[in-house]
Amino acid sequence: MASFDNNNGTATSSSGSLRRRITENDERDCKSPTCVSLPGDNKEEFRNTTKEDRPTTTTTNIIIHEKTLLEKLVSSKEETNHLHVHKILGISCLVSFIYRFCHLGRADGNFGRTWGTLGFVALHLSLNASAFIFAIPERRIRDGGFRIWPEYRIHSLVFTSRSLAFILLLWYEQTMTFAYRYERPSVQYYFMDLVVVLATCVAADLGSFVFQDKKHHSNTVRGATFTDPFEQYFASEMQLFLTAYCLVGYRRYTLHLVAVFVIQITSFLLTMRRKNVAPQSVLTACYTLLLVGGFCAMIVDTYQSYSTLVGATFGSVAAILRLGPLHVNKYVLWLGLGLVVHYLRFYTSVRFHNTPFWLYAFCITKLISSLVGVYQRSKAPKEQKSSMVGWFVFVTHGALYGYLFLANLRFFWP
């Protein structure tokens, strides 16, 4: 609540944030009959007037409306102009996620060669596409903060499209071979796995090319300076693990369902921060829990796929080569690993299932990958390290992979 006092020519508020001096120009421009000559603008004239001649003090109340958190989140000029299409799609996608997650396990999200699978792809692709109606700042804030920016919006669309493309690929394989909903298709186009992965890299680079100016370009995870280095490493590792699972021909809908969920909920968290709905520390913690939850969903899916260790091994190798001292180019990395996968699958007797070979390979590569993350944290500035967050991520990281190891060890122990 604010008030205007004619005695001193100022407007004041209880918070002290609204304070303005009325000048002679303001008085001259005022055409309203309620405008009065302010004595503070001519002290000599004011002294020569009597008390009865002086203007009567009046107070005008100005109501300042503070938006609630819900109003901050759902109100926007672009949404009003486009009939709230993004909001409607967002709520529809949330309902879609709830339905699919209620059918994890053998049902594989209740996907299959049905129209519902195609509807899922169209709905979630439309959500990402509708995000481009909003006008947002061109640059990420300088400290790499947890807010949405245009380059991330493009990358979000690209990587969501990758997961949806794999859903379409699996749907096509099941449809062409008349496989039942929960069956693996008898014909699998494994060469398309490498094609989709490399096409995604190209599309992401084209999106970044638009923001090649250093003031506009920023890596989503490695460009962040607001969180613990090991948390950054864990997030980057999860991205590489997801790509590795795509590369090895992981034929389960659940993997790509979880990927779409993480990407689109992360965009929502970034939007919440931009609208100042929640503090950065809370939202970054939510992002970490989102990654951990996504990995837990993958562990649940382990008992249906029987090939989790294969993807985890190649994911660890990718983390060592990409995030370690070598910093291998991503095209060289994924093309090389794709050729290795092709050779092992078609020209050797190695089975792409959870076997002792892949269990031991996973243990060795994961240990090296974790040491790379610890080493990177040791080189980071002290002020960037957060002991609580770092230890939480480290302990959770070890517990998840330890469980993955023990859960598969019981299949091979005599």
C-alpha cells in the first residue's frame, strides 16, 4: 500500500520502495482539475501565503498487487495470446506420465503397436514445440544459473525427439513383425541406433551454432557453476549412459519414457526458477533427485531387459573417454563405440545379455569412471564445492551402482 502526500511532494510506500519527487514539469503536464500547485517547488511563494491559502493535504491510495506463486507460474502474455495451449499440453503430458509409470515392469509402460503409442509421441513432441511461443532472455545468466535459456530450449527439443524416435523405431519393429505388446520384435534394425545417435549430435550442434557467440553459448551441465563438481559429473555421466543404452539396441519403451520425463520435467524446473517461484538450491536438489529417480526406474526395468550391464559398461567407457583427460570428440566416440557394438554383436560369440563377462567389465569401467569424477572434484575451486551435496551424490551414486552389481551377481553366483 502506498500514499501520496502533497505537503512534501513525494509518494511513499510502507516498504520504502516507491519514492518520487514531483517536479515543475509534472505539474505543468497535469491537465486534471485536481492538480494543485505544490508549495515545495517555490519556497518564497510558500512563505508569503497564509495557512488558509495553502492547499489542503490529500492522500491517494495506490494498491500494489503482489502475484502469488501460482500466478507467477501460470500467467504469461504469450499463453493468453495462444489460448493457453502450452499449459493444456503440459497438464496432458503430466497425466500421460502418471498413466505410463503406473504400468512399469513387464507391461513396459503399456506401450506397444497401438495408436496410444503414437499418441504419446505426438503429445510430448507438441509440448516441446509449443515452448517456442515464449520470449525468454537470449543469454544464460553469467554464473551458469539454473534458468531456462534459448539454447537449452533447442537442445530439449532435440533430445526429446531422440527418445521419441526410438519409441517410433520400436513401434515400427513390433508392427512389421506382428509382435505382441510385451514381445521383442523378431526383426530389429540395429543400424538405426547409430544413425539416430549421430543425427542427434548433428541437430544439437546446429542448435548451438545459432548461439556460437560465447556470450550466448552454454553447456547445460558443464556450463553450470552453481553446484558441486561431482554432481555435475554425475549429471554428465547420466547423459552419456542414456546415449550408450540407445547405442546398444536397448529394446524397451521404459528407457525412453524415463528420458522424456527427465528432460521435460527439467525444463519445467528451469521455468520455475526463471519465474522466481522457487530458489535455485531447491530446484538443483530436485534435478539431482530426478536423475536418481530415473536411474532407479532403470534398475526396476533391469529384471525385464536382462541387458542393463551391457549399456552400463559402454556408458562407463564413454564417461572415461569423454569426461576424462582425453576429452574424445563426441562423433569419434559414438561412431567408434557403435562399430565396437556392431562387431561384438555380429562377429563374436559375446551375448548382449547380463552375463559374468559384462558384470566384470562393468565393475572395472565403473570404478575407473568414478575415480575420474573424484579427480575432477579435487581440481575444482574450494568455493564451488558443497560438502553436503557432494557427499549425498557420492553416497547415492555408490549405493545405486552397488545395488546394480549385487542384483546381477545373484544370477551368476553358484
